[in-house]
Amino acid sequence: MDREEMLQRIAQARALLREVIDSTDLPMIERTLKVADMNLHWAEWNLGVPVTLMPEME
């Protein structure tokens, strides 16, 4: 898998996470998924994508 494919899959994963985060009313699930999103955010950063310092600000 090349860099562009990785970035595309990470973006898809983040979009799926946001859907669940937005629809859950369970605080522990929301927090756990936000941590997963933050890790994917930093994966994008490590792959050279210009991202904000806080994923919530995107």
C-alpha cells in the first residue's frame, strides 16, 4: 500500500469514527473513539499531512 492509499484509508476511518462519535450518547464510547481519532490524526501528521494541532479543530 502506498502513502496515498494509506492517507485515503485513514481519512475514511476518521469519517466513520466521527459518525459514531456524533451519534452516541455514551460518554465512555465517545471518549474512546475520540482517542482513536486523535491517533489517526497523528498518523496523518507523521505521513506529512498538514494538520492542526488538535483534531477537534478540523
